[in-house]
Amino acid sequence: MNRKLLLVIAIVVLLLALGGAAYFLFFQPDSAPKRPGTPKPGVSPAAETSPVAQDAKPLISNAAISPMLASDGRAVLYFDTVDKTLKSVVASGGQPVILYTQAFQNIVAVHWAPTTTKAILEYLDPEKGAVFTFLDYGTKTLKPIPQNIASLAWAPDGRKIVFSQKASPGSSDIFIANPDGTDAKRVLAMGITQLVFHWPTASAVFFHEKPAPGVGSSLFVFDPQRSALRRLLENVYGLSARPSPDGKVVLFSYTADSTGMYLGLSSLPVPRNRLKGETEYLSASFSPAFAENCSWTKGGEWVYCAVPSEAAQAVPLPFTFWSGEAAFDVGVQAFRVVKGDTKTIKAPLGLDAGAAIVTAAEDYMVILNRQDGLLYSVKL
């Protein structure tokens, strides 16, 4: 083969290589690999929310978890994920206050007592998994809880806790104990797991199964004073619940079917006499919202919710919301449960709510923004 022919072949190969590269770079951008985290069709990407509105003022500079209204009705308790300390901040604004100077590593949740200076810290141990510690930051008491706890809630007076333990596969035992885990007494054995508890009054412990995709959940109420158990809801998809402070009504969110379509928010009256089924409330439906982003007023007449600006249809709900695959810009609405009234308080705020807390005076809502982890104050 002569040199001239070799030169022609080399030039042709070089031109084909350059042409292919140019075609790939400039004419087929869609064929390039998708970047990690690209949302599935129909799912709002968590990075895309509108700018934060001027009505929403940041209260803190470090990301927070586990916010809850303090007993004074004005401040919000939370865990600072950067300083690793327990803090509080007034909803109207001000300098955060450190409640306990010790830093805690690997905290995944803080379960605050509703009326005292007590809390239960939940953290991950590399060898043991989930571990719980009792803390009274008023008396500086710190004590490991010996019980193997799966989930828990505080009694309304802060003197007891209710918690579940995994029993045989697919079942749970439910106990009531002192906050440090001592004097535990089994009160129920249930053929369900992954329980979520709420204990608003001495005579009403509400619990339900944490939803799983394609599986319905049931909502129960248990009276520990009479050892009476009642099922309130059955086979509800995507269930989350928030009972009123007086235990007379439950606000719950759900999806229309097992596919996670069509988020809904409704109220369910709890019978006064749980044996006879009497009630003084009417059931009602409201704008679609996640129950965990709703906050009851002290008297239980109104409930304030961080409501998505558009109907949340990022299938399957609520799992895309919980995982962070879907983000929803929220405004604020208030629902009067007894009469079914609705009032819009704030237009969309540019916040992707992970929690929403209304003050006792109903003058501020504090929203945990999932985009940056900060607490924002919204004047109502």
C-alpha cells in the first residue's frame, strides 16, 4: 500500500471522528446521560421552588429538625443540626436560646414533652441502630432508656410515654411507661407495625400504621383508663393524622387509591361515647394538604395548614414528598372544623414545608423549609 493511499485513509478517519464528535456535542444533547437526581415524569424536583416571599422571615441561620411549639405558646423548640444542640427561638423573631449546652451527635429526631422541660433524643448508633435517651434539660438529667423502642409519643401532661416494640414478625406490643422507660406496662398487642402515635388527652391515644406504597392503613383510638380500643378508619392509603387538642376530631390526609394519586385532607369526628358512636362534630373536606403540615389552635376550633399552591399529584404520594423527590410551594390556609369554613391567610411563600406550627395567639406560623432546613416566621 503506497504512502498516498495511507494518507487519504488517515484523513478520512480523522474527518469521520471529528464529525461524529461534533454531531454528538451539538446535535444530540438529549442523548447525553441524565444527571443524578433527575425527577421522574410528573414529579416536581425539590430544587425548583419559587424564591422565598418577603412575608417569610428566617428565624435561624443553621438547619433544624424536630420543631415543636414550646409550652409558652410563643417560642419554637428545635434541634440545631450544625451546633448539635437543643435550642428555642421566639416565633416573632429574636436570638435563639440554647436549652442544653451539651452537643449530641447522630441525632435523627427529638421527641419533646408538651408541657415540661423533658425530651427524648433519638439517635443512630453504628452498632445498635436506633437508640433513645431521656433528657430533662431543666434539671440537667440525662439517662439512657433501656427499652427497645420503635416509636413513641408523650402523654399530654408529660408524665408518661406510650411506645411500641416489635414483637413477632408483622406485630407490635404497645406499652405505657415513665419517660425514662421504667415501670413499662404492656397495654395492647397489635398485628401491625411501623406505628405512629398521638396522645392529646388522658383518655385518647391515637395511632396508625405508617403508610407503605400500595398498602392501606387503619387509624385507632385507645382509652388507657378503660382499656378500650376502637378502629376509626380502615384501609386508607397514604394516611397521616393529627388529632385535635381535645381529642374530639382527627384531621387526616390520604390519597384516593393505592397508586398515590389525588391528595385529600378531611376531618373525622371522634364519638363522645366510643361505645355508642355519638359525636358532636360533622366530617368535612378541605384543600389538599399533608396533615403533618397542619397545626391545631389551642382551643381546637381552627387548624392552620401549609397548603400546596397546586394540587399535589407527584405519584406516588405521600412517599415522593417524604423522600424529597417532590417539592410543593405552600401558602397558608385556616380551616374551621366545626362549620367547615376555610380562609386563605397567605399566598404561596416560596417555602417547601416539612412542618408548620401556629402560635397560641394565632399571630404567627413557623414553617420548616425543606430546601434549606431553616425555620421561617410568617405573620398571620
